Amino acid sequence: MSGAQEHVEVLDADRELASALSAEQLKLARAHTQARVQRLPVGGWDAIGEYGEQAAWLGLLILEGFVARETSCEQETAIEVIGPGDLLRPWDHDGEYPLASITTRWRLLEPTLIALLDDEFAQRISAWPALTVAVIGRTGRRARWLAVRLIISQLRRIDARVFYLFWHLAERWGSHTPEGIVIPLRLTHAQIGELIGAQRPSVTTALSQLGGEQLVIRLPDGGWRIPSDTPDRLDELLGR
Amino acid sequence: MEDLGGRDASRVLGPSRAPIQPVPETSVRIARLLELDPDLGDALPAAAFSAARDKVLVRVETFRVGPWKPRLAGRAPRPGLAVLVIDGLLVREIESAGRVSAELLGTGDVIYPWDIDRPGAPTGVWCAIVPGQVALLDESLFARIAPWPVLAGAIASRSTRRGRVLAALALTRRMRRIDERLVFIFALFAERWGKVRPDGICLSLPVTHELLGRIVGARRQSVTTALGDLRVRGLITALTDGQWLLAGPADPAALLAYSRATVPRTEEAP
């Protein structure tokens, strides 16, 4: 396993998980939620080679950073962006589709910190079943977000898809600033296209239009900013 | 990370559609999880499997065709609670920005029928198209499987499967041709639910053209045209009683290649 290893108490690192427990349970459980963490650099990530088949693990919990899951069939590729709070199980590949036909690759978009929720971790937290429910429930959340992505990619206008995508990302990982909502995620135009089912040149054109209207602004650090009143502006755009 | 939830998102995301018909009556019973779904215990040694099979009990609810709303969680369902689909076929639809998207869930899928992320986010509307059963995966179930943590891993694996299928469905949005989208999803369905017979793979899937359109992101009329074309080309044929016959392997790439080798005549996606 590559990268320097440290440990965190998962309930401190992911406060939302802590909300699954009462104050009294939390006091008892905290010390039992220590997990190994790994810091991973930007770039391709051989997640399956790294961890092997870990059927008994709960999964890998992202604490910081962003990961792209690229699904490809022939020349087509669609990606999913996975970020803080999401749970991955990259070694899972049951028979819902043949691996030779549809392939998956992982790419770290930012320096990423993950907690390894291994079988020992699963054993330790089993005394607090509500916590196990909350951890596994993170995978359900990913599925719901993917379902919204399918809706976005059905919109006729590419600029509406792009703007809706950034609102969708802001809902999960955005931060309010006086200038608007900042999304700390560096995405290329091609990756945006793979997220919304559009070609790269169409995305570039749409981003240019949206930038001209001050709706989607690329920041110097590679992140993005959208207006605080995005729901109203998106309504307007969808109504055009 | 700041929670931006509930900020008038319902206007953007559109209203969730309430079921029009009443939810059919259901029945609830207690059953052994590993008898309902033995594959969950694949990683257990034989003796542990036997012990777990006897001790891990779940509440199981039947459902009939029609709008579906599970009642297993009692009066206070909590977000994050899941159910395991034992058999039957469910559809989850979401509506947003004037568009509807659908997914099919069946045997072995772990789903979260009570979950919403935040007020205003699109809420799924559930409907059963084949009657079946679901088992409640609540805190008491996870307390019972505590001696066998590998079972929690198996449930987590099932829960991620839905995401993998949705990720594959996202690929259909990259395909311009509706017939190719249909070939792709029928190959996915065949891999999961198909039965091989001498003339191809048979799928029992009572889906309308409209529902197929919502799954692949196309209009009903385009689906009807594309299915007519696929039937002429001998790739996908609607049989009687919700059965479909798929020629060739349950392999999306191979079937797509075969499809592309024939003369295409259907329209492209918008």
C-alpha cells in the first residue's frame, strides 16, 4: 500500500457520521472509530491493485479531496466525481456487467485523504449498529446523486446542463463566500463533458457563455464559483 | 463543507410526483436472511454460515404491482435505512427541470426508499412492476450480524452495485443513437435477469416504451421507432406477457458491435 500511513478517529473527521449516535453513545464510540488513513497524490490510481479484494471491509471513506470514477464502454466514457463523505469499494465487481466490456478506472483529481474502514473497523463499530447503517448508507447517497446526473444529461441545452451540474456539485461541496458559492474542484472541460453527456467543444462554448453572464466563473486556483442566487438563475436559464 | 440544502432548490429540481393510485396492501413476516439471499454469506466458512443462517432474522414485506411505499420501518422511518430486494422488480423515478429519469431495481439490490439528502432535493417515486418482497436492513439487523462483520461488507457491496449500474447507465447518455442506448441497457438487463434459451436470451421485463425512454433518456416515440428497427434487425424482439428476446450475448460491447454492423435507420437522440 503506497503513501504514508496515519490514523484518525473517523467520528471526528466526519462529523455527519457522528450525528447517527446519541451524545452518550458518541462518547463511548469515538475511541473505537480509529482508522488508518492514506494520503494519495493527484493522478491515476490503481485502487484494486492497491487494496486487492477486501470483501469484508466496509470501504474507503473520503475525508479530503476528489476522485473520478471513469466508466468506459468502447469509445464512450462517463465519469462520477466522488468527494468528502463518500464511501468507495473499488474492488466490488459482481456480475452486473462483464468487466471485459465495461471498464472502470480511478483518477485522483486532488490530493486525497481516505480512511480505510477495514474488517477490524467494522468489527469495532458493530457495537453501534446505527453507525454501521450510516456508513453503508453513504453508498446509497452516491447512487441518488448519480440518478440526478442522469437527469442533467437529458437537458437539451448544454449551458443548462453545465450550470445545473455546478449547482449540483455546490449542493454537496460548495462554500458560501461574499462573491458567491465556491466549488473547490478542478475539472477540465473534457471531464465536465463526461459528467453531463456532452462533447468537450460544446462544454467550452457553454462555459464561455456562462462566464460572460457571470453564472459560472473559473477561479485562479482552478476551482469554480456560481452566484448565490443560482436556483433563480437556473430557473431563468431553463425557461429560455 | 457548508450545507446549502433547501435553498429554494425545489423550484429548480421540480416537484416530486406523488403516486396517483393508492398503495396496494402488503404483508409482513419474519424470515432468515441467508435463506432469502444465500449469496450474502459467500465469504463465511460453512460452520459460520450455518450459525448465521439460523440467527440472522429479518422482517420481510411483500409488495404488489403498483405504487410502492414500504411500511416495514413503522411510524418513524429514518433516512439511511435500507431494504434488500429479495425478488420482484421496482422502478424509481425522479423528476427535475421538466425531465424524468428512471432506474430498475431487482433481486439483490439494496435501496434506500426513505432517503432524501435535503429539503427540495428530488425525491424518488417508487413503483412495483413485478410483485415481490423486500427485507428491512435496520439497526436491529446490523446488531444481529455483529458476530459476522463480513456480512456488513456483503451488504455494503450490494449497496454499491446500484451506483455501478447507474454509472453504466450514464454511458447511454453519451450515445447519440437511441437504438444503441436500448441495445446497451437490454444487454445490462440480460446480464442480471436474462435466461438463456436456444434462440437467444429471454428477459421477463414488463416495461413500457415510455419507461424505457425514461431509463435511456429518450422520448417514447423515439423508443418505439428504435425498437421497431431493432426487431426488424433481429436484435431485440418483444414477445408476449412482458417478455423480450435478445439475440446474441449479454455483453454490451459485443451486442453494440453487432448492432453497428447492421444497417442503422433509427433517429438520433436530441
